[in-house]
Amino acid sequence: MVLIVASNPTLSVIWAKYLERQGHAVTLVHSQEAAVAYMTEHSVDVIVLDIMLTDGAAMAVADYASYRRPSAAIVFVTRATFFSDGSVFNHFPNAAAFVEEKTPPGDLAAIVAYHGRAC
């Protein structure tokens, strides 16, 4: 199961559709509240997380995932230089990757497949 938590609805739908075509089960949410609610009830293998989340805080989502779903790999996506030094890997033990928002959907799908566990 892949959980996408992203602010950009157009881009996140493209990611979701691409991942679904690759055989992944995908849930798409656009806020911290929705992400936490989903993880409270459901298991997640990979989280694709927009680090610049506009409705809530991405760091709160990652922190909750680290506590509630520690085996879920988090793929951080950014359109800024925030955490460009790689320090995100020091703060979140389940951080698996850090990619730019403009990463091609096929590359993102390969990263998800690599870090996923039977999703």
C-alpha cells in the first residue's frame, strides 16, 4: 500500500495513476489530518510525502509515521532546497529517499517499488 500525501492535486493524481498502472495499491490524501487518520486505521508500505505540505505539516506526518508505522518507507518529495543537505535522514529513521518534485513519474515508481514491501 502506497500513501501519497501531497498538496499539488494535479501532480499527485499523476503519481497515483502511474503507480496504480504499475500494480501498486494507492491512497491519495492532501492534508496532515487525513494522512494521520489514514495511518491510524491502515497499514502502509511506502509514503510519498510532499515536504512542503500546505494543509498541515509534513514533519508531523513523518513523525507520526515513524511512531505508528515504523516499517513504512518515506519518500520525501520537495520543490525547494529545504533539507537538501540530507539531514532529513538524521531526523526520521524510516526516511528512504529524498527527490525533487519534478522527478519523472517512472523514476518515482521505481523508487517506490524498491522501497515497498509487497505493495
